[in-house]
Amino acid sequence: MSALALSLDDLTDPARIGYPLLALGVFVGSVIPVVPTGAVVGAAAAVAMTTPHLSLPLVVLVATVAALAGDLITYGVARLGSDAAVRWVTRRQPVERLDAARATFARRGWQLVVVGRLLPAGRIPVLVAAAALAHPWRRLVPAAALAALLWAVAYSVLGVVSGGLFDSPLVATLVATVLVLLVGAVSGLVARRRRARVSGDRRARPTDSTGERSALVGATEPGPPHGRGRLLRGGRAAVRVVCVWAATAVALVMLDRLLPGFEMDSWWQPVVCALLLGLLTAIGWPPVARLVLPLALFTLGVGGFLLMGAGVAAVFLVVPGVHIHDFRAAVVVAVALAAVGAVISSLLALDEDEIFFRRAARRARRAAATDPDQVPGVLFLQVDGLGHDVVRRTVRDGDMPTLARWLAEGGHELTGWHCDWSSQTGASVCGILHGDNTDILGFRWYEKDRDHVMACAHPGDAAEIERRHSDGRGLLAVDGAARGNLFTGDAEHVSLTMSAIPLVEKRRRRGRGHERLWAGYYTYFANPVNALRTFVASLVDVGRELLAAARQRRADVRPRTRRGGWYPLARPGTTVISRDIVVSAIIEDMMAGRSVVYADFLGYDEVAHHSGIERFDTLEVLRGIDRQIGRLHRATHLAPRPYRIVVLTDHGQTQGWAFADRFGESIEQFVGRQCGAPQGEPSNRHDSRRPAEGWQAGSVLAEATSGTGPIARRLRARVERAGTAEHRTRTESGRPGAVARAAPGVVVVASGHVAMVSFTEHDGRVELETIEREFPALLPALVDHPGVGFVLVRSREYGAVVLGRDGARRLATDAVEGADPLTAYGPHAADLVRRVDGFPHCADIMINSRYEPGTDDAPPFEPHVGSHGGLGGPQSRGFLLYPADLPAPGEIVGAEALHRVLRGWLTHLGHPEPAAASATTHPDSERTALSRN
């Protein structure tokens, strides 16, 4: 009797029967998918947490071995068995699912093995696909072992959670089983909805005869065939979740050891906390972030980490045995976990773009189905300051591989366009977006009638410029979006756009609606991971700038400019932060199906100003922009409508040694000195390591003052014959005020390679004869200066006249005396200068720096290395890269002509023409889309 009792006790002892039952349940369920194997593992883990009869590590080990054995038997039957056996293995499996798995397996087999084990109903199709392709055993077994281990750990955690919350083994087992079944049901529902969406996408998306997306997408890189990789695509997310979960658990263990104020008593707590924190981030954070967007906005994303710290503290309070002593420790944990998620995603390369697009794609899938005949949208991506000559070389040398691939595959064409005299963003973008850039003389210019310097980068001035030039029919007037621009182009959706700031604020103050001016900023920094990624990238960019500046100094690279002060800290604003925000906003626009988007990438222009147009660190910024263009191109496959991509620039840049550094004084000081300003200490901005620089600068100034050139001699002779007016002391008009005077009654404004001189005591345009009488030394000194290429003045006798060192040109008749001063500035120079001469606010003297064709450089009047804003060299030659099946644009001269080309392309694609603006406008409204309700 005692022996019988002993045997009965042995048979009912959990320590003796638990492991065999676990192994049997998992093995049978893996071969014959009728047993819920996940529930078996979860229940065993719950028992291990609540009783001493089972060991959790052994539960994971036994479940892993049993699952691996079942998978290998299933694979062996599918590969080596009879037709009947294969039919038995693949029973109840849709044919399209098997076909999709087979098509994808050849590309990423080991990932599919892991994904298939983790996904509901994904294991059998993957193993059958592996068998059909005769995948070798030596590759299958390691992948299957890893998959089985991850699967066992995942379902064991659910048992750990229930066992940690409930002391009763029975209750813990029941809860673990319910959790596993609930997870399986939710996963199955998600999978079915995804398959339904895929089927809907197949019916909705336009295709050609080969099954690919229509050429209207505008992509030279073929999009993925419909349905291809759907299993893998969902599996990437699952693999990422599991990997981040495991890495988070490891990070918590390390923080437990290293971080004061944070303690965990048991080994299972990091695993459970990692799971709960993941759920908090995925489910709880998005709605909370929408309520606290201002906090994220004004703290550059740091506020998001404070909120995450509060959530982390709440999670740790729920889990028994976890101790968090202060809020600082919770915030540190939150930052560390965000870093883990970002690093794991990057290191494992788990489709970074898919992670980047996932939320936007979900919004797109919730939108209406795509109309097969829908007009394709257009993305106009402006790479600020990238000239035609430079882009050709970067494409050739591999610095812009995305653009190079498009051109090599024949999907896009590259052409150039000639900028206006004012080859700078203000005039170019206003002309491109609004079709009118009249009276925009530079990035800044002086308006004598208002005694005011207009600056395109000032919000109030930018709004005034747009008010003057917008007729309500801009390039973006029909469901368009402006991202990171100076002007809106009459877009309905704007963010980071200079001219919109005062208009939106005015509407907001008057309660006339809420414009999401900073929409891209809000959306981007509401995600703490984005904030962390951008912060780290910004630090890297600061380091890159410091290193590049040091290398230039050590190598004595010339020309160069000072790059210290706040610039290293300010540079990431354009190279990283604004770039990432703009990309995020463009993706939102695409997912919303907006018809046309115009966005500006500023990073290259900013770095080229300080480093040079083709220096190594400048090209690194350009490579980063190219990667973002490639990312946007891939995002077009997720959008609810096809998109075309046009890449262009607003102007180029011409490199040169800054005028003040090269000649020892700025153009403002030089003009002021010629106009009688009191002479102070000369500016010494040149590099002291070149001792010859001093006397060279002195000889240059002496030559300029003496006026040895033929035109200077003629001008001096005219002054001597006509006599000079007595110099009058300027009182009211010459007193320093809002606009600084270079000399009494003289205002000089520099904008890149152009300087503008205005005489404030005279209304309207001051004529050549008056300038000669009142400032007899000025014009001879200017035209003879080696840093000045030509000057434009208005003569009472001859009209507009262009003066150079060795000749003059009368624009009214194009008569040339001596050498034509515009020869080096291109065939369109005379027409472009003539047009500016007719502007209402054209300065009394317009000065363009000297361009040397032999060295391809010119000295800018601002302290830059690469600069623009005038005529001469690469700054005047922009580029346009467009889909090859759009009509060829022909020769393009001026931003207004480029506007007509882009508008013609929109019409060609089927976009409607914007409605004409009303002839009468309310005094309080502005002629932009922002003024419309």
C-alpha cells in the first residue's frame, strides 16, 4: 500500500510531471496546431512564479527545446515527406499566404524563420516556404533555435506577470492563460485587418501591365510588388519589439547596479518592467503627448522626458520589489530607455524608414481608398544654395547617391536655370512660389521712402514682401503645403514659414481660428525618441563643425572665415533640427494626400557660407540631405496617392575671400570713407599669419584712391570740369537712427555679392551727375577697386549706365565704351541688370563684386566663404531635377520663368488652376492663403 501511495504521489507531484507535460504540450502543439502552446508556456511560468515546484529558467529551456523539435519535424515533413504529408502540414493555410512567404523567403530567410514563430499563424507558411526552396538544415536550425527561444521567453513573461501579481498558483495560471489567449486573439485580429488592407491596396493602387505601381508615382526605384513582404513587414515590427524588450530588460539590470536611487530585488522584475514600459510607450504616450504638445515645443522635447519619467515612476510603483527613490532617477531611466530603443533600431537596421513612417502610414490607411485615376501629387524639394555645377560633380562623385541613381536609371533629368541678378533665397523663392519678385533687390535692401531696411529673414518684412507679391494664386494655392520656406506660396498648410508668423499670430489674437504654424515642430518633438535622436545628432554635428574648423586652421586653408562663437551651437539648427522637422512634416502631408508640397533644406547653404561650397564637411551635410530625399521617395509608396518628386535649388554659391578680410575694410567702411565719414582705426579682419597681407591691402587701397584706370580718370575729369558742390553737414537725415549711416546721409546695405548705396537727403533715384558733384571721390574709387566688378547708376544724360574699371555700357542702347563690364557675368547679365534698374526701390548705386573667371571666385561683401546674392560664377546657375516624362522646360532665365515651368507641370499632371483672387480686399486681410477662412 505504501509503494502504491508513493507512486501516486510521484504521479501527482508537479515537480515530476510539470516538465514532461510542458514538453509534450509544446511539442504536440508545434506539430499539430490544435493545442494553444503559448498558453501552456504561460501557465507553466505562472506556476514557477508562485510555487517552488518549477524553475522558470527550466520552463524556458524545456519550452524552447520542445518548440524547436516540433518545428524541425514540421520542416522535415514538408521537405522530405510525401504529397499527402505536405497537404496535411499545409491544411487550412491560404494559398496566397504560402505564395507570399515563398516569394519573400529567398531574400531574408533567417528573419522569416524568427518572425514566423512569433506571428500568429505565421510558422507553418514559413516552414513550408523553406522546404519548397530546399533551405539547408545548417542554416535553418540556428534560426529556428533563436526563434524558439524568443517565443518561449515572450510567453513566459506573460506568466511571470500574472505570477507576480497573484499569489495563488491556480489564479496565476488562469490569468496567464487568459493573457496568452487575449494576445493571440488581438494579434489574429490585427493580422486579418492587415490582410484586408493589403487586398484593398491591391484593388485601389494604379498598376501597369507588370503589376508594379503606375509610372505616375514618379519614382525611378520600383516600388515593392503588392503583397510582397507583408509577412516580413509585420514581422520586422515584431522582431524590433522583442529586441527592444530584451535590450530594455538588460538596460534596467545595468541601471539597477549603476544608478543610485533605483533598485530591483529579483531577477524577473527587469523583464516585467520592460514589458510594462513598452506597453506604456506604445499605448499610453500618444494620447498624453497630444495634451502636452506646448511642453514639448518650448522645451525642445525635454518636457517629453519629464512626462516619461512620471510614467516610469508609476510603473515601478505597481511592480512589487521595485524601488525608485526620487523623480530624477525616473527621468534618467526614461532617457536611458529611449536611447536603448533608438540604438537597437539603428544597430539592427530593422527597416529604419518603416519605423519612421509607421504612425503616418496608419493614418493614411484610415483615410479613404485611393482613386485609381487620382491626380498625382508633387513634392518640390529645394536644396538651398546648391548650384548646378556643384550638383553635377556630387552626382558624379557619389556624394548624392539618390539623385545619381535616379539619373542613371533614366527616371529623372537634370538641367540648369539662370537666376536673377539677386541670386538669393528671398527673390528666388518669391518668384518661384508667387510668380513675381519685382523690387526685391537682395536678401536685405534699403527703402528710402520709409527709411527702413527690408530683411527677408525678418517675419514682419517677409509678410510685407508676400503681401506685395501674392495675388492668391501662388504655386501652392490648391491644397498645398509650405514647409520651412520664407513665403507661403498661398498654401493652406504652413509650418516653419517666415512670412506666415505675423499673419497667423494676428488671426490667433483675434480669435479667427487656429493655424498650426509649428505643426511639424509639434509632431516631431512630441515623440521623446525623436527628441533624443535629434539631440544626439546635433551634438555630433557640433563636433563635426569644431573638427572641420580646426582642420582648416591647421592646414591654413584659404579662403576661410571665423567659425567660432555661437556658430557651432547654432549650426545644427539648420543641418539637423529643421531638416528633421521638415521631413516629418512632408511625410504627414503625403499621408494626408495633399496635392503639392514645397520644402526648403537649408543645411548645405548654411555650412557652405562658413566652410566653402565643396569642402569635406559641406559635402557631408549634402549627403545627409540626399538621404532624406531618398527617405521621402520611399515614403511615397505608403501615401494614399501617387507622388512625383522634383528637386531644385533657388540659387548657387560662388566661393571667395570675404571683401573685408581681403582688403582690410568692409564695403560700408570703404564707401563711408569716400563720402567723408570720420576715419577711425582700420578694420583688421585678415589673417595675421600672412604678414604680406598688410602691405598688399594698403597698395590696393592706394590704387583705388588714385583712380588710375581709364574709367576712373574719365569720371574724375568730369567732376573737375563740372565743379563740386560744397560738402554740406547732414543733421536730421544724417543722424544715426534705425538705419545706420556709413557717412552722413549715406546708407550702405550689403547682400552677398551686391552692395547698395542710397543717399537719404534726396528723394527718389539720385543721378550720376549729382553723385559726382556731391561725392566726387566715390565713383572713381569704386570702379577702380579690385574687389568691385561693376556698378549701376542712373545718368540724366544716358539713362542706366553700368561702369567697370575698363569700360562702360549704356543699358538703354547697349552701347559699349571700352571693355564691356558685363562680359564675365554671362549672356543674360545686361537684361537682368536692366530689369533691376526699373525697380521702384533700386538703390542710387548698385555694386557687384568682381568675378574672376580664371579662378572662379569673387569676394563677397559679407563675411562668408561661399556666398551669393549677385552676378558672377556658380551663384547664378541653379539646377532643376525633374521626372523625365514631364515636358522639357527649355532655357529658364529668372525665378518667374521657373514658376511658369512648375505651374505648367502641375497643369500637365491634372492639377486645377487656382481661382483668381478677389479684386477688393478687406483692409484687415492679407493676400495669402492664411487670410482665408
